[in-house]
Amino acid sequence: MSFASFSEFLAMGPHGVYVWSAYGICVAVLALNVALPLRARRRYWQEQARRLRREESR
């Protein structure tokens, strides 16, 4: 497949909306696969620190 210009490449004819939305969804899923476990780990360590402080104050 060859395109005459970069703007034609971005438009990808009638398939541009499908192609770029598929890429966008893929990137979003990959980002969530990284971000959600990091957030859960941070929340876990914060909860453990709170639990430890509560136990030490008793």
C-alpha cells in the first residue's frame, strides 16, 4: 500500500476511522494494563502502612 502524502496515510481512505479507533483502543487497554496494577500496589502499601501505624499506636 502506498500513499501520495502523509495526510492520505492518516485518512487511510474510507478505513481511517476504523484503523485509528482500533489503535486508540489498543493503546488505552495497554495503558490500563500498566496503570491499574501500579495503582493497586500503591493502595496496598498505603493500607499496610496505615495498619502498621494503628497497631503501633495501641
